Amino acid sequence: MDDDPELVAQGLLDWCEYNRINPRHIQPGNPTQEGYVKRYNRSFRDEVLDAYVFDDLEQVREISAGWLWIYNDERPHDALESQPPAVFRALIESKTTSTSELST
């Protein structure tokens, strides 16, 4: 979530505590982290939440799981050398050299 605590409603913090969820803020001085989250949320909203009229919660879970798999395992991401995150992660893990040697 955003690094501005005043934007976090007390109700959300209470709900997180009740459900044993530890909300995490972006790191101070690292606003680019928020951009990644906003991009993901926008994609999910546009491609799932706004694209369907759901009949029940199970349908939401099923469609969301399928979308998430495509997002992580098939869909190329420009920031990851036009590879899906799962492929890029496997590439990183298979490298014996430092990740700083990868092209950016």
C-alpha cells in the first residue's frame, strides 16, 4: 500500500489485524514500488473485474486464477525483457552469475 499512513482507513487496519494480515507500506524513498502495484491493480481491474459479471464467488476465484496464471506464466512483460515473470525468474535462478550482469 501507499507510504502515506493518513490514506489508510482505520477500518482497513482493524480488518487486517482481525484477519492476522500485516499491511506493508512501500519503502520510503522508493516510490517506483507503488507504480508496480498500481499497474497490476489496473490490469486486473480492466481485464477481470470490469470484464465480467460474476454469478458467485467461486466464479471470481476461477477466472482470477486463470488470469493470474496467464499474467505470470504466458504474458510477456516489457520490464522483464519481454518475457513472462515465471520465465524471467527461471532465467535468473539458473544463472550462476550476478543478476546485475543482466541487461536492463
